[in-house]
Amino acid sequence: MPDHVHMLVSIPSRLSVSSFMGYLKGKSALMMFDKHANLKYKFGNRHFWAEGYYVSPVGLNEATIKKYSQD
């Protein structure tokens, strides 16, 4: 079972990367706990995601990265 997520996103310039990631991780964790109640017992402290994240600009490699993340 995979233990990480690859995403290709476009973040609006008005948002910082850290605020976008905080929102994304927070909202997705709440959605997972709401949809799968059994996860609340496994992650009782509600720390669904690990701390931190990796971000890299895409530039000209967007098609390559998109293909990699879909496979």
C-alpha cells in the first residue's frame, strides 16, 4: 500500500505554498475522518498526514511529471 501522495497542482499567486498545503492537508484529513469513521480510532490524535511536504516548481517538465504521477 502506498504511503505517500504525488500531486501536480497550480497554486494561485495570492496564496503561499505553506498556507495552501496547510489547507489541503487539513481539509483532506477531515474529509477522510468523516467518510471513514474507523480511521478516527487509528489516528485518534487526528494527525492523518505526516509533518512537512516536498514542493518543486515544474516549468518545462510538466508533461513528464504529469505522466509520472498518473502511472
